[in-house]
Amino acid sequence: MRYLIDTSDGFRERVNEEELIKWGESFGIGFEMTLSEAIEALENIGYKVQQLEEKEI
């Protein structure tokens, strides 16, 4: 599964689940997270996370 991370300052990154979790861990509480915890951590700092459809990849 692929996701789009939008930092709201013009930076957008397409990532896979593993990369998304790494992003979440770096901005969250810093320990191993689930996918949903990583998404929540990124949204808590104002980032938007969107799951991409197959055709958008």
C-alpha cells in the first residue's frame, strides 16, 4: 500500500507502509509504532496522510 504525506508547506512524499511508520516514529514518541499510530502522530503535527489508489501510484 502506498501513501501520500503532505507537510502543508509544499513538500509531498509518496511512501510505502514501512516508510510511513518511520516518519511517524521520528515525529511521534520515538518507539516502534503501528501504521495507525504513525498516521495519527503525523496528523497531530499538521501533516496530511492520504492512502493512494493503485492508479495514483
